[in-house]
Amino acid sequence: MTEKFSEIIHVGRPNIGDREAFLQLVGEMFDRRWLSNNGPLVQRFEQRIAEYLGVRHCVAMCNGTVALEIAIRALGLTGEVIVPSYTFVATAHALHWQGITPVFADIDPATHNLDPEAVRRMITPRTSGIIGVHLWGRGAPVDALSQVADEHGLALMYDAAHAFGCSHQGRMIGGFGRAEVLSFHATKFFNTFEGGAVVTNDDQLAETMRLMRNFGFSGFDNVVYPGTNGKMVEVCAAMGLVNLDYIDTVIEANRRNYHAYREALAGLVGVQLMPYDEAEQNNFQYVIVEVGPECRVTRDQIVDELHRHNVLARKYFWPGCHRMQPYRDLYPHAGLVLAHTERVAAQVIVMPTGTTLAEADVARIGEIVAGVVG
Ligand code: T4K
């Protein structure tokens, strides 16, 4: 049988704003001969992100993973930090990379976000903090997590890599916890090629992170802190400024596709599209399909059929961080307390979306799924 798509359809195909505007900014950058080190484009970018999210500080970085590492270090986390296993592995690696033990807590199967009661059960005398993840751009249970953190004197920060442009309980994500970390990777709905940021309302923390991302330099020849190189370069900030002007178009395309998926998958037994709360502001970038036990076929059979038709749907975040290295060897029994994580990771499919995918393409993807589900 022939494939439904002759070209590969990717999850995470970049959305790219006005090319002329981008080239104009790059031309100005060349004229200035200022390419990195807190240049004027990075400063403008940081200001616009902070305004967009309503936070006091945006510290732009070279990618989301380094932004996580710097935020973790600036908060002084040590010993053990509680994180979900059901997340991109960078959340755990950013801790392990600095000699901190990621301790995996289970999720709420309805929201895929950390279950605050499961977090509570994982606290030990070595625990110094909690990193919540706003998975798929849906807000984590911020009130309950902050209550657990306060009761135990733990620092609370968020991995908001999926949640740029999203609100939770009517407030923009970016202002929760001590700090929130964004990713602007090429595959995110809003990208700066590679890039990331930490946003915070804490003046002192922002100042520390600015030092940390630039080797700890405070002026010429004066190093006042152990730092690293986490700087965003000017060309990335140029991309970010141009894509900020394009963000509403991208969100609208994602919203339209999400509704098209809703229609295309309606009535398929055991196939559920994860809803977005339309009372909130959403970026609609993660179209999540869950294949339950009532379905006639398995999640993997559906994914295989999609791939056969050149639709590279993904099984994020299968099999869970606890089953990836080095965590699988370090904590071979972690799965015993991660029942929901294991079940959810085995039933999720992430579908393609974005400005390069037309509504008609979504309908054809729906036909592939319907064809295999029967
Ligand atoms: N925390 C969370 C919760 C995260 O999800 C992430 C990143 C981070 C932290 C870390 O942030 P960064 O350090 O990355 O800023 C992708 C992305 O690489 C990663 O950024 C993202 N999360 C994760 C969810 O997805 P992979 O390994 O699946 O990437 P890859 O290369 O397979 O790309 C996905 C698809 O996109 C491919 O089918 C090809 C397509 N693609 C990719 C690129 C780079 C394109 O069409 N064009 C491109 O330029 O992780």
C-alpha cells in the first residue's frame, strides 16, 4: 500500500517568522560587530520576554538545559531533588551533571504532572528542592507543590520548557516558584535556533545567574563567582525577536490543528486526545493522544502505522527517565513507585503540528489512525 504522505512529517518542525526582518537584524549585527556577550539584541529579547510573561527578570541562555543547570546551582540545590520521571531527560540530567541525585516521584495520570502527595512521600533529610515540570504546557499543581515545599523548607522551581506563552489559574507561567526555565530549541513552537532562559521575580537570584552564565565575570578581569558559559548569542536573539512577532500566528495554527485532530479522532474507541483548558492561554504545541486498554490495537502498532505513512509521531517521554541511563542502573527499583508514569509512558503518542501542517494533513493523519484502530 502506498504512503499517505510522500514527505516526512515531523513533530517539532520549526516555525520560522519573517525572514526579511531576521536578515535585517543580522545585517545590523554584522555592522556592529557585536556577536555575543550580552549584546543589544539579547538585551532587547530579554526585555520583551519579561514583559510578555509579566516577570521582573529574564536571563537568556544558550539552551534550556544549561538554563536548568544554572538555575539549580543559583538556588543552591544539593543532595536530592525531587523531579518527575515522566519528562524530557534533560530535567534529570541537569541535576545528575552537578552531582545532585534526581529522585523520581510519580505523576497524576489525568494531567501527566507531578502528584504532590507522591512528592511528599519521596522527601528525605537530604532533599533540598523540587523541580515541577509544566508538562505539555499544562500547568503543574503549583499551590499544592508550594505547600509541600514550604512545609519542608525546600526550594521550588519549574521546568517550563513546554509552557512558554501558557497561563495557569489565569497567571502566565513564568512567575511560579523561585524561578522557571524556558527552552527555545528549534523544535519548540517558539524558537531561537537553540536557546533558553530563566525567568524570575527574585532580583538577587537573577543577578547571580547573570554572573554564572558569563564565567562569574563582573567587569574586566574581576571574577567574583564560579561560572560557566551559558550565554545566548546575538543571532539567536535576532531569531527570537522576529519569532516573537510571529507567535500569535503559530499559536493560531496550533489551535486550529488541535481542533482538527479533535474532529479527526472523535469516536475512535480507546483513543483519547488530551484536552486543553480553553479558559487558559495555551500554545497548543503538544497534541497528545492516549491509547487506552479498550483500544483494539496497541500504541506501538498505531505509531508503526503512522511511521509507515511517513508521519513521525513520537512516543515522548517513553520509557521514562528512570529507565534511561544512568538512572536505570543507579535506581533499578525506581519503577516500583512509578506505576502511573510507566502506564502513561506506554500509552502516549505526540502528534505533529505547527505552521507547516495544514488542516487537511491532520484529516489524513486521522484516517491513518482510524484505519489501524478499526
Ligand atoms: N526540559 C524539557 C521538559 C524539555 O522538553 C526539554 C527539551 C528541555 C528541558 C531541554 O531544553 P533544550 O536544552 O533542548 O533547550 C527534542 C528537542 O531536542 C528538545 O529540545 C525537547 N525538549 C524534546 C521534547 O524534543 P528529540 O531528541 O526528540 O529531538 P529530535 O532531534 O528528534 O527532534 C524532533 C523532531 O524534530 C525530529 O523528528 C526532526 C525535527 N526537526 C528537528 C530539528 C532540530 C526538524 O524538523 N528541524 C530541526 O531543526 O528532543
